[in-house]
Amino acid sequence: MKLPATAVGATTRVDVVRIRVGPERWGEPMTGDVTARWEGAEASGTLALIGKFPTAQQNLCGFAPGWGVRAYGADPAAPPLFEAAFCYGCDEAWLWGPAVPQGLGRQLFDSDSPNAQYLLLRFREAAGMIGP
């Protein structure tokens, strides 16, 4: 998967969002609880992992993402550099925000790949859905 390189380099924090509703249209905000805040090496490692997602053919499900990330720069009061919502049903990711160039807004990823499954496990762990 391709992420906006300049934004990835400027990211200091990634918030994990358990999406409850939408977005119904590309570019609308995700709504849901922030289940984790990953900073520094953990944030950059997460984005590197996403960048390694292989592409896939789309499955039809109507885009119902369950998880997303918001990438922030050094200024904690600034809006996100970009947001990404992942649908593990149709293997599609939507990216939007001021740092997302044309052509990266909608991408397909292989949700069954080891990297995508590992990130899904980390999302679930962060939300307390796995563990003691």
C-alpha cells in the first residue's frame, strides 16, 4: 500500500480508531473511539507495516471499515496529516487529509496477508478485544 511519503516522515503519533459509523463518503471523518495512541518508533513502525501491505482484488461488501488510523505531526493541536480507514471485508482502504496526493485516496490491500493480519491483531489488542 502506498502512503504519502512526506506525511509518513513527519508523523510523530498515530491514533487507532475503532470505527463505529462510516465514513459513508470518501473524505468524511471517521467516528469511533480512539483505542490506542502510538508515538515515536511505534507510530513509524505501524506506518511502515501498512506500507508493506500487498495489493489485492476487491471483494464486494459496500465498504464497512472497522478500524482506522489518524497520523499526526509534531504539533498536537494541528489536525491529522492524514487518516486511513481499513475495510477487511472488501480489502479496500480510504486515505484522506491535507497530505494525501491524488491517486492515493482509495487503494486495495490484501487483508489476509501476514502484515495486514498482524496489524488487525494489534488493533484488537489495543481495544481490549484480545487478552486476559
